[in-house]
Amino acid sequence: MDELKNLTYDDLHVGASMEVTHTVTPTNVAMLSQLSGDAEIFHPETDKTDEKLSVQGVCAVALMSNVVTRRLPGPGTRIIGQDLHADGFITDGDALTASVRVRDKHAADRTVRLDVRVVNQHGDDILWGALTVLPPGTKGSFADTSQAAFYMPRNDAFEKMYAACEGIPPVLTAVVHPCDRDSLLGPVEAARKGLIVPVLIGPAAKIRAVADAEGIDLTPYQLIDCEHSHAAADHAAGMARHGKVQALMKGSLHTDELMGAVVKSANGLRTSRRVSHVFVMDVPAYPRMLMVTDAAINIFPTVEEKVDIVQNAVELAHILGVTMPKVAVLSAVETVNPKIQSTIDAAMLCKMADRKQITGCVIDGPLAFDNAVSEAAAKTKKIVSPVAGRADILIVPDLEAGNMVAKQLQYLAGADSAGIVLGAKVPIVLTSRADSVATRMASTAVMALIAHYRRTGEIPMNNP
């Protein structure tokens, strides 16, 4: 544990200085965005195609405050005045250097004036100006115990996916009925990042009206006019069938409308595998990427259908760099109970894995949710399992249970998520109409990795 030492008014002299460098993480950006109210951490108004998560430069005041109150003058310092200026953005990966220098001292009120400056790795000024501080009255040493328990996404799973997508050719993607802000801005931002080449399909007048309202230039993108959402879904499925697009993306239409077009036998997008949905989630306080399936398509799946649901999720885990995913088959209890069908299904799936009817994973169940994600809970219940407490994939009993699990992780635990449909001839980005631009971006990154794997057989992610 570091020891922090402070300097009193009498200890300080004009010209005394301190410099600290900090590398910005995606978690830093997310926290600063939340606290500052910076609504669009992707800043889609810029034209950069390599835009990363960023917040406005004024947020560097947090780093400056850290240096002043922990280093110079140190613990016990009160900041009582400021004259600061800011410019630019703070971006994931930036190396910010904060410098503090004592300009002058005022004996009458025992205050000190500090010149302060924050620059990035390019030497660009992010924050500059002066602070007036009241140094500590008593000199001392302090244990550094200030690590607050902020539960922010710490795995940065989606940042790893974005990095893995660099150098991958963009995926030609049919965007079905993007007739509201987020469903249009999501694919446009994905195109700017080089993830997709969008083909916008839907009522052209509505799409243009949304673009005009949001200041989005549609000139670079193909726009196919379809009268309504059903027609747009059928047209997109037809394009996928004939190889004119490599993926589908849901816009502002109901899931049933899009998936109805996908599973039509006439559209030819079905395979021998059951179509299923996977939530890919980055959950705060959970040390690995977590998948939840199926929470969006199969309402009450049978054991035979769950085999495909498991296998779809396992193959996705492989593509995302998890070579031997741990699969937990969930129920309300961890023992087989003939009165609870999900426990019987779990036992059957585990035996089918023993007989190599399910491959590429380690599977166990039934497991209650706590046993699946908490090693402490599993130990308390004396469950000995290679999966318990370390699950990569959660197989839920039915859609109702799965949807509640996923939404609770999103809205109560602050999880970031992506939604993808597997089992069809092309990957399908399937998000909720309430999902943010960031969620749609994450889903697109997952889709791009799947499409790349299907084209080349390459797995660009390394996520042990």
C-alpha cells in the first residue's frame, strides 16, 4: 500500500512542482462520462473513422484534483478557487500528464496559488490555468486507502472486440427499417469505425427525415425504399439469400417481423441448426465475458432445441477467443428434481455432452444462478464442479427467465451487452428498440467477428 505525504504552507516554496502521468482506460472514460453528463461518449458528430470512447477535455479536472489533493500539497488540501480553461477530448488510451507548480504564497490567509496544466501524449493542452488552495495545517503521512468500490465494467470486453476488428474488411450489412435515431445512428457510427458497409432498407422518406433531424449525411450509403417494415424485412432476407449482403441488422421494427422473414422457407436462410439468440455481456464485478442464451427467440425450448442453443453459443465463444467455454445450465436449484423440468433438461444436456452429442465445451447443470457465477456460493453449497462460479455461458430454462436475467444484468448491474442471432446462414444483429448506440455498436463488432470467421476461418481474438 502506497504512503502519501503532504506539505504544509510553511513547507511549500515558490517553484515547487509535481508531475504525474496517467493512461486513460475505457472504464475511466465511462465513469467520467457518467459523472459529467457527457451523453454521447462516441461523439458521432466527428468525421473520424477511428473514433474511440472519449469525453470532453474539461473532465481532466478530476486528474488535476487527484494530483493536488494527494501529491502537492497532498492530503488535507482544500481547493478554494480556480481559473481553468479546457480544450479537446480525452480518449481511451491517452497518456495524460498533469503538472502542478507553486506560483506564489499569500501569508495573510495562508493560501497558495498553483499553476496547473494537463497535456496528452501529443503535447496538446487539455486543461490549463490556476488553482487557489489552502494547504494542510498539519504535516503527516497517510496510508493510501482511497480506492473506492466503483462497480464499472472492468473487463473491457467490447474494447477488445473493437481492437480485434481492426484490419478486418467491413461487412456488407442490410439494416432493416432504421426509422428512429438510435437504429440509424448505430449503423452509421459502425460504418465510421469501419465495421460495416450499411445498406439501409425501409421507407426512404422516414429514414431521410430521421437523418435530417440528427444531422446525418446519408450520401455515402445505399438506401433502398420499401413501403413498410414487413416489406423491408423480406427484401433484406432476399438480399442475404442471394449473397448481396453478408449480415442483417434489426432497426426499429419488432423482432417477430424480422425473424419471421429469416425463418421463411422461401427465403432460404435456415440451416440444420436451430436459430437462437445470444446476449454477450460485460458485467461489472464479474471477471470474464458472460453469455446468456436464449433470451429472445425460443420461448419454451425442448431438450433437442437446447442442444442447438448450447452449440450455437459455444461456437460463438470460440470465435470470441474462449477456447473451452464453461457452460452452466440454469435452474432454480442445483439438484435434479423430477417436478422441475429445467433440472431434467440440464441433466440430459450434461449426459449428451458426455456422449459427444455436444462438443467444444465443459458443461454442468443444473446450477442455480448464484452457483454458476459465484465460487463462494458454490463452495458454501459444497458443489464440486469445473463450471460452478466460473461460467462463460448461461443456458436459461426458457425465454422468460433468460430475458429477465439479461435485463436485470443490464439495468441493475450496469452490464454492457451485445445481441446476436446464430443458426442462420448469415449473422443477425438483434437489439432491443430501447438499446443505445453503444449497445448497437457492440453487437455490430460481434457480428463482424462472426462474419470474418465464416469468410476466413480466422479467430482474431485472444481471450483466455
